[in-house]
Amino acid sequence: MKRKKILIVGAGYMGEEYTKVLLYIGVNPKNILAVSRKKETAERFYNKYNVKCQWNAEIPKNQENIYDAAIVCVSPINLQPVTHQLLINNFDNILLEKPGALSSVGLKKIKEDANNNNANIFIAYNRRFYNSIDNAKQIIANDGGLISCFFDFTEIEERILKAKKLKGFTDVELNRWGLLNSLHVIDLFIHFSGNINKSDFLQKGRLHWHESGATFCGSGMTHKKVFFSYLSNWDGAGNWKIELNTKRHKLILSPLEKLFIQNKNSLQINATDITEEPEYLKPGLLKQVEAFLKIDSKNRQKLCTLDEAVENLSIGEKIFGYEQ
């Protein structure tokens, strides 16, 4: 691992989280280069991690494949153009923060460019790598599969407006917030239940920062013949939740890092034991990075491919009533 050279594009919160993981798994700090737009961000980054961070600089060219990989964690509106530049500069192994682009059309363009450049690009849905998700999958397999699923992706308006002020999200990004953030829950639902086959998608109301809707409701069936429903109230109370039903159990992920279980013929809900991750690392990120860098081959199949990601965004656009 010490010899791997990694480029990190974006030195904000997620750039720091990825750097902590890279240092934890033994990547030499001298072999990590971060790129930031702001001088103060670059200086803070270097002082915290002793990792070089260039500011106001162009993305380097990956001549002779000096870099093994690039991790992109810039603002959502810049994900697509940054990825395009990386492909031009000969990067062929890229981990791209979700959603990858602000529309399925934009992500399809990334997929086309990746295919033309023989590049591997994965979208970073780190929640797929939670230990709670692994435990739920094992129970579902032992029970013979899913029969139904419910999920809630309610967002907290106060936090979003605060994030806009602190992180500088644009109005365009807030109007696509369902793809920027809620898609974590939708991706997990699809990851468990399969792609949607038949469905109804309803939106009601609006928020001054999210014009397509404030309440979202839908139901249907996946191609795995799993019935599903969802209900989310962005103008009311709620939280992220997934409920997975087998013939023997109801599995409740709320918060998603935790797993609660209800047995058939019982009203009692019990917490399950979850293996703890290093507390100073963002949950799920360690396993995701290890899978991306091919350190952990058994988790490689959990990485979100561009094909899956395009499907995610297409479904998200229908759920939120966005134009494609």
C-alpha cells in the first residue's frame, strides 16, 4: 500500500475523510496529492495530515500511469466536469462521490467517456459497506429472501439551509437535493430489493428551495417481485429508514448504521450487535476504499458501477419529479 499513488480532487470534508482512510491503510503521505480551489483549505489540509495539497491548480496529467487512482469529492455541480478532465488526463481508475452528476443524462455522458477511455469509474455509495447492511443481507439470505420493503428519505430542511450557507451549495444543487443526498437511501433500497419494475410516483407541495415537491409517496414492485412503498415528508418530521420484510423477520435500519430486528409473531423489536468500525473513520468508507483499491476482493462487487448509478439517478428523477 505504501507505494500506491492517489490523487484526491477536493480537500473539504470528504477529502479529509478519504485521506484519513488512506493513511489508516498505510498509504505513504508523500504518495497522496490533494487539489483544492482555496488557499486556506489547502493550508489547513496540509497542516492536519502532512499531505501535499495544491490550490488553484489544474488537475495533473497522469502520464505513464504515475497515479494508481483518483478520488473525486468536489461539490456536486463540479463532479461531471472534473471527471471529464480526469479522463482527458489519462486517469482510468476513479472513485466518484455520489451522485456523479446532477442528472441521469450527465451520468450517461460520463459512462460514454469512460467507455471510450477504457476507464473504471465507481460511484461512492459508502452506506453499502456498513456492517449493518452486511448483517441484514445475511439474515435475508437465511430467511429465503425479501417479500417487501418500506423506505423513508425525509430530509431536515433546517440542516439543508444551514449547509447551503456553510458549504455554498447553489440553488441548482438544492433543487436536485433528492439526487445529491436522499439517493443514499434509494440506492440501498435498490441494492436490497432490485430495480423497480412497476410503480407509481407521486409528489405534493413545494419548498422555496425545492420546487418539484415537499412530500413524496410511491409504491410498486421490483423485478425480484419484492413489493415496496415509500413516504417522505420534507416539510414535516421524519428520518432516513429502511424496513425489510422476510417471512421470518422485519429488519429495521434506522439509523442506517444500526440494525433492529422483529421476529414473526412478536411485537418486540430488539437491537442487534454490530461490529464497530474505527471511530475516527467515516462509517463504510474504509471497506469502500479497500474494495476500490482492490485490497479487499470479496467486497469489490458492492461498488456501485456506472450502470447501476445511471439507473439510480433515473429512478430518483421519477421519485422527485425532476426533468431528465
